[in-house]
Amino acid sequence: MSESQSTPTREVARRAFASEFNDAGYTFKESDDDRAPVYALLPTGESANRVFFVGTLTETEDVGEDSEYWRGRIVDPTGTFFTYAGQYQPEAASELRELEAPSYVAVVGKPRTYETDDGTIRVSVRPESITEVDAAVRDRWVAETAERTLERVAAFDDEGNEYARMAREEYDLDPETYRAAALSALEGLADGDGDELADGGSVDSDAGSDADDDTDRIDGEAAEI
């Protein structure tokens, strides 16, 4: 997009495994403007206004009281994402209503945090889109997310890495934890482990070029436009 155009751009959707995302309880703005975007701080040293993840949808439930409010539980090789969609996310809510678990899904959305009564910070995703995909798309996401995670950990101590410096100040977390999780996820792919649908699942793992097309399309939705 040309810099001369006034149409606002969407933030790049960051890739992160559940183990890291669920630790990203610190949020911040980069300006005092009331309409400024809110970022979650990834513990490996990156800001995330939007996230992109792929995993196994294992459970959906309407947890709303006065109106539909759907919760989805989505598992990747490192942990669990929770996503919530209601009347303000009608397409995502419809997908959660119609999808059958277990199935592979790709999600693009915004991080949300809330504090429980005991002071614990919970992290979830408000989805912009939820798309059913196949095992090949899921595997490609795991491989690429592991690569991005390893890159962030490798750059964590670089001079001038402002988000890493912020992470050191806000979290008492060792980035090597996320490096180990990424390597474990890669090992699972190499060994053929971590396929949550292998035992009786219905997702077709023979994706070929169609899988690449699907992932490229979802990447396009997740990328800055």
C-alpha cells in the first residue's frame, strides 16, 4: 500500500505458540491516543496487536447468558488457546457454532486479557476469522511458528531490541523456555507425533498444493495490508 494513501493499515498478525501466548499478560499502548492500538507483549520480545495460530479445535460451548457467546478451545503442540466470539464477531461466532470438534482451524484475532478475582491474568483471543483447514496447513504453521520463535529468542539480547528490554522488565520468564517448546514442536513434526486427529479424526492430511494455497490465503489475511 502506498504511504500516500490515507486508508489505515492493519497490524501484522504475529505467530506464537500457546505456551508463549498464554504468558503474554502485559498489554500496552505506544501513544496516549484513546484510539491507539493495544499490544500484548510476547515474552520473547515482540509486540502483538493481532495473532495468527493454527491448532485442533477440541471443544466449543455457548457460554452466553442473555445472548450467544461462543468459546472455542484450540490446542497446539505446546498448550491451549481460548477464543471467544459473540454478537460483535458474528462470522467467527457462526463458525464456532457450526464446526464439529475435533477439527483443525486457523484463527486470526486480537489478544485479550482479563484479571481474575485472585489476581491471575488470563489471556484469550477475540477472533476476526476462523477457518477450517487440514493437517498439512497445521504442520506448516507449526514449522513456521517454531522458526519465528527461535528467531525472537536468538535476538532477545540484541542491543536496541526494545520489546525484549520491555519483556525483561515486565516478566520473570526465561525465553529459553519458549525455545525448548519450539524445538519440541519441530521434533514432534519430524517424528510424526502431535497429530491430535490421528486417532479417529476426520481431517484429510493429503493436502498437496491446496494446503499451500490455503495457508497463503490465511497468511494474506493475517499480514499487514
